[in-house]
Amino acid sequence: MNKEGALSNSEVTTKPKLYWTLDQDTKLVECLQELTIGGYWKVDTGFRTGYLQEVEKMLEEKLPGCCLKASPNIESRVKTLKRQTMAIAQMLTQSGFTWDDEGCQVKADYVAFKTWCQAHKDAKGLRNKYFPHYNALIEIYGKDRATGEGAIDPIGEEDIIRANIHNISENDDDINTSEGIEVSSTENHHTSSTSRTKGRKRAKTSDGYSSSLGEIATSFKTFVQSTNENIDKLANAICMNHETELGKKVVESLKSIDGLTRADVIKAASMIIGDTPKCSLFLALEPSDDKLSWVRELIGRK
């Protein structure tokens, strides 16, 4: 400590950086897989809002005392894993880049990899890097590539309405301001005086009109927010209950089929759940051999 009583740089204590272990990564990926095949949390555009808090609860059950929080721990790690997964997937579309299933890593010529990294910064360090969860993560995030990496939380109807209300208020203010301006020639003092009087009257009228519109917009905004919140809660409750029950039936049925690996179950579940006709057809198939043949055909496995 210096003479003024302040801590020096060497004395300042900083929060230690969190390094994720392989076991923690494995459990995190398992949680994401379970949410994916559950039929509610994962949609075509990504995960629903609030899924990180759900992952936090699941990790606490799988790793008691881990103290991994939705923000910033889980959120940061998920972003890193997704970014690396997408970077690997993009590399593997290029000639000279291959995936080593046994070593769980990207294989490529050093010069070709360096050249690729010059234009693709996210690929840095991924050559020969042990990445055991690639296959699982590409099953989870594969569809997101078509809709854009940031397409996790789609814009809601409420946000669109709110933006429209804002635009209406701004446009009305512009109109009112222009109406309050009186442009006249200087023909005589009487005409000028009359014009100024009319201008003041219009300005007062415009101010009142603008204020009324603002109050209406505010009231409408409050009404929309309240209505949408109630509708969303009701819709989510109904949707979650129906999809979760149907999803559980599909997953349990898939697990009971001999001849399917864990990866097969996850891939098939992600393709069936959310598609009501497929769910109905799959659950109606009997005996188990018919289901096995149908699932293999669905996931492209002979």
C-alpha cells in the first residue's frame, strides 16, 4: 500500500479466470442435447429466451456445487463452443480440410490452414485441436447456420408494434411543427400581424394535437405490452405442455429401439419432434423393427 493508502497494481486482487474442464464441457453439451430433443426449448431459429437459466439448473444437478451461472459463465462458454463448431464446419467444406474421427480434430496442411485463417479469424488454433464434442454440437447448431449465427432470439411481434408506435409519434411531431410555421410576405403590418396571430393559434392547436397523439401512443403501447405478455404466457404454457409430453414419448420410444446409438437417437429426435405428422407416424408404427427401418431411412443411415 502506498503513502496515500491506495492499493498498488500488484496489490489489487482480481477475480480468477474460469477455465472449463473437459467434464464440465461434456455435461454442458449433454444439457444442450437434452434441451434440443425435448421439443420446447430448441426451435428452427435457435434456443428460446431463458434457456441459459434452464442449463444452469441442469448443470447444478449433474455437477453439484459447480456454481456455473447462466451469465456470464454458461453464456460465454456456449458462444465459444458454437463459434468454434461453426468455424470447423466451414473449414470442412474446403478442399484439403478433413475431420479425424479418432483424434476428434481438424487435419489440414499447415500452409493451407494459415492462408485460411487470414480471412477467417475464428479458425485460429483449431488445426489439430482436440474437439471431442464437434459431432454433437453440429447436430445442435446445424440448422442455425441456415438462419444466421445470431438468430437465437427472433424479433417478437411486440417489438415490431413498439417500433411502429415510435415511428408514428416521430412523424406526427414533424407534421405538427411544419403546421406551426407561418410563411407570409411583408405586404403590410396588418397582414403580418394577422399571420402571426394565426401562427400562434395553429401552434397551440398543434401542441395540443401532438400531446394527445403522444398520450394515445403511450396508452396503446401499454395495452399492447400487457396483452402480448398475457397471450405469450398462455401460448407458451399450452405449447410447452403439449410439445414436452409428445417429445418425451418420442424420445422414450427411440431409446427402446435396439440398433440405435445415442447419436442416432439425438439426430432422429431433432428431426421428428416439432413435426406433428412425423411424431404421429413414428408413434403409430409397430412393431419395433418397422420403427427401426423408418428411423434409419429418416437419418440417412443404412
